[in-house]
Amino acid sequence: MYAQGGSGGVLSLVLATVFFGFLTPLGEELLFRGVITTVLLRYSRPIIAVVGSTLIFAIAHGINIVFPAAVVAGLATGEIYRRSGSVWTAVVVHVVFNLPTIPVMVAAGTG
């Protein structure tokens, strides 16, 4: 969906990249790491908290081609959040993970 929006010209590419590259990671990390992982860390072992929040995160993205990438991103951001104690480090990693996606998909013609 974002890639289709990004294929409508320079402005739509920039807007889709901003939304997908910055705003989506911010919201997802506040929810999945800031809320879900925090609660799971409080009431379970760290491995269960990170893997559990990762599975919830990945399933929220759908059982589709994105699922494996969501698992990798979820494990990375979950563990980084657990080690740093800051949701902002997870946001930065998620932004780095998402940021090139739209321009690459548009350039590849898959948007």
C-alpha cells in the first residue's frame, strides 16, 4: 500500500517514505515494545517477553511475505529494547529497517 502511494511522483514518494519510514515505526514501537514487551518483561522471563512480543508484532503484520521480515525486525527491536531499556533505540532500529523499503520497492516496480 505504501509503495503504491510512493509510485505517484516525487511528493507521494517522499510522503510515503516519511509515513512508512518514520511514523509507522514510532507507533509500532510505542505499542509493541513500550507496552507489550514492557508488560511481558514484568511478568515473565526475558526470552518469553522478547519472543512473545515478536510473535504478536509479526502476526499483526499478517501471515504473508512480510512475516519473516517482521519476525527478524521484532526480535532485533525487542532485544535492543530489553538491553537498553529505552523504546527510542528500538524506534531508531525500526526506522533504519523500514526507511529504504519504499524507494526500493518503487524502483523495483513492485509498488
